[in-house]
Amino acid sequence: MSEITITFAIVAAIVVLFMSGRVPVVLVAIGTALALYFTGILNLRQSMEGFGDPAVILVASLFVVSAGLEATGVTAWAGQMLIAQAGQSRPRLMVLMMGLVAVLSALITINGAVAALLPVVVVMAIRLSRPPSQLLMPLVFASHAGSLLALTGTPVNVLVNEAAEGAGIAPFGFFSFALAGVPLLIGTIAIVILFGERLLPVRSGQSLPPDLSRHARTLVEQYRLDDGLFQLRVREGSPLAGRFHTSLDLSAYPGMSMIAVQDGSAGGPVGLRTLGAGDVLIVRGDAAGAGALANDLALSFRQEDDDGDGIAGTLFNRNSGLAEVVIPPRSAFIGQQAFPGMVTPSGDLMVLAVQRGGEDLGPGAATMAAGDTLLLQGTWDALDRNLQDPEVLVVDSPEIVRRQAVPMGARAKTAIAILLAMVAVLATGALPSSIAGLVAACLMVGLKVVRVEGAYKAINWTTVILMGAMIPLSTAMTKSGAAQLLADGLIGAVGHRSPYALLAGLYLLTAILGQLISNTATALIIIPIGVAAATDLHVSPAPVLMSVAVAAAAAFLTPVATPVNLMVMAPGGYAFSDYWKLGLPLMFLFMAVAVFVVPIFYPF
């Protein structure tokens, strides 16, 4: 059996397995690399070199950079600005929403942009009394167009850029893809504004992401933290300075109880250190008791509007947050004592309230039982570190809460600076793209924008493994002659008379296959065919490769075409058949750009 026949058999098996969905994508991809090795098509180095390919390194790095922007609330800030500016005008709303997701997709990849804006758009739909189904599909389809605004928009762009270098032509610049991406984005927005309302269903999804934008106020009200609460600042010369807050005896002040002690400079609980000037005691009681306490201990009343949001702003801000946990059955904490103002053994978190069945336990110590809820306060880092404990159940993940409720949080400016530096380096070509991405990812971790564990979680390992394991297939297609054979067949079908016919044929082949399997896998199959066909027609590979990138982005007709298509299916209440109604006009738009606009900027 010839190498060409074996390669075609492997490609056919890949397509069938991807379409069936019965075998995990990563196993199919790894099986591809192994099959190419065991059949002798590729040697060991060739079958494994994809995992160290610079394109794979760059894509993995971009996931970490994206996580830094999300974790610091940059994307939440952008989403809140969108809500503030949208108003009731549908065209204005669509232009702002689709423009924002397009820009974010170009900078932090399509998956990161849609995941960050999905809850924001759902909340916006509810507040504006619009069905989520009218907004979520335009959000996703705009992200497809936006992925072609810059090199970093999608893994396919990175693969196409690498293929250009391999074909012996100059690589595409960082913003070169925008020559196709800008008309695609404008056209996509125009189609949605003109026809979207009629082509999209009017539905609400069965599973909507929670609105956590007012999470702090919700918890303050639930645990009645603003009921009779006073904030007392430790002044210079106070007898409390240099003492531990646990030594403070409030028995002489009837009705007064300690709720929390805040670090006056860094925010968050004081923990196990001694008190100093500027630290803030949060106590509950009546005004007379609070006044007597302040007078006796040289404390000053802290105005509630210092942070703009009363007690919620004091406890929940860029530096510190709140977390609600439940004591599950068989927890080691059952039978232990807890009370407001108690510092956890780690010294990082403070207990603000304890409830059982919605009723407060305290102010004295209470014996915990299964089902009790505790409200904890600490820095965001401390919450991330300590709430992995299996002895408690976290109601809302601090990471998710922070991304929605704390726009432009701590280290947000650092994250933005790293992103802009990476974009500048990529745009100027000062460093290889993989090195620039890797440096940016390392800075995100090194400057504590993202924790190491968060970086691991942020990387979409399915995408990374898929790319690394499928890159050898492109090598095999070229080495075995399979790509050349398919290129000859394609040229035979479209004729030698017009390279435009070649672009149309490649577009249809890529776009159709991209509705059924991953567009990354599709690109890895089509790219060597396109390059070989361009060589046969004696035209530049540049327009061919750019057209393949456009075709790979035209994944509109099915929810399984891309992860982001599937991401909005449940929140938008979409059926499988809803996608092609709006997707089909966009397919024709993308085809027009791929066949007629791309050659204007990249001549044959």
C-alpha cells in the first residue's frame, strides 16, 4: 500500500471519528500522530515535533495572557462600559457589542473573549428586556470575524503564518489579517442589524449564567452586615495600637460585637498581626455604645462613603472580597466553634457571620453543624488559596465573582501593560511570535497577575494537544505526495484559467469541512493542499493561505463547528437548526471576501 493511500486512509478515519463524537478529540489527534509513526509515513522526530512547534507555544501562551486580563477584571470593565453605553437602540447595541467582542477576540483569542463577555451580555439582555437569543449568536459570529483582525485571534492564523514562512514567502504581519477582517466585521454587523431580528429566534435559555455584578450588596443584605454597623479607625496614640484585636474585651459595652478588622492600607483582614494606626474595626451595636468605644480607645468614626459603597465597598473591593461557604455532611468542621471576628488558622481569612437556616448565630461562639453557612472575608489571593479545602463547599467561586463584580481589579494595569507590550513586539516583529507570547505569559505569572495554578487551568489543553498532534499530518500530506495529488485534482476541477476559481474551490472545501470538524484540524489538512495548488498554478501562496484563514473562520452553520458556537447554545436556547439561518448569509459574505477582496491586498 502506497504512502499516499495510507495518508488518505488516516485522513478519512480522522474525519469520521471527529464527526461521530464518540472518541475524545485529543485521543483522535494523538492517534493521528501515532498512526503516522507506526505506518512509517513519518519518523519519530517528525511525528512528535508538533508538540514543540512555535505555533503551539504561542497559542498556549495566549491562553495565559487572556486569563490575566480576565482575572484582573479588565474584560469585566469592558463589559460594564458596554452596558453603560448601549442604551435602548438596537443598532447601537449591536455595533458596540459586536465591535467589543471582535477587538477582544483579536487580542485574547476567540474562546477567551466569548467566555468573558457571555455573562455580561446575558445580564445586559435581561436589563434591556431583550431575549438572550437575539444577542448571543451575533456575539459569537462577530468573534469569528474579529479573530481575523490580528495574528493572535485564532490558532488558524498562527498556522497560516507559519505555513507562509514554510512556503518561502514573507510571513504575515501582526495586523495583516485585518485587511480581510475589517470588511468581514463591517459586513457581519450590517447583516445582523438588517436581518438578524428576523433570522434569530426569540427565546430565553434554560441555563443562564448568574449575574454576580451586585454580589457584594447581595451578601451584605443576606447576612445583615449593614444593620447597626460602625467603622472605627485606629488613631495614632490609641491604646489598641500594638495589640492583637483578639485581646479587645467588649463586655463593658453591652450590645457591641466585633464583626471584622480591616487592614487600613492594603485592605483585607488584619489577620494575626497586631493593630496599627489606620486599621479599621467594624463593630455592630447602637450608636451610644459605638461612641463610648471610640471615646475610650481613641478611635475615629470612618465615614461610610469613603469607598463609595458603604460597608460593601469596605469589605469587597479590588484588594479583598467575600466568599460564602457551606459546611457539608461529614466535614471536619462540624462541632467546632466559629464566631464573627474570628480569624481562620491560616491567618488569611476572617469570619464575618455564621448562619443556620438563614438566621444569625452569635454574636458569641456557635458550634457548627452540617448545613451552616459562613461568610468569609480576605484578600482575593487568600480566598483562592484557602477555599480549595474539601471540608467546605463554596457557593460562588471567588474567581468567577471577581471577574464579574470587580472591574479593573488589582494588577489590572499590569495586565494591560503586558498585553500592549506583547502586541507592540508582535506588530514590529522585534522577537519571534512564540518568544513574545511566552515572555508575556511568564510576566503574567511572575508579576502575580495569574497564579501558577491559574495559568495551568487557563490553557485549553484540548486545543494545544489538537494542534501539536495534528501538525504532523500536514507534514505527512506533503511528504507522501497526498497534498500534491489533491491539489492536482482541485486544479483539474476548477481549471487553469483563473486563480479565483482555485480560491472558491478551497473556500468551499475548507468551509464545508469546518462545519463538521475542528477548524484547526481542517486548516491543517487544507493548508498543504492550498500551497501545492498555488505552486502548480505558479501563483503566490499568500492569497491562498489568507483565503484558507477566512474560510476556516466561517464556522457558522452548526453548534459543533467551534467551541464558542456550542458555548452559547444553552444560554441562548438555540436549536441545531437556528445556526444556519443567520450563518448562511455570513457564509456568502466570507466567501466574497476570501475570493475577491483578499487578492486585492495579496495579488496572485
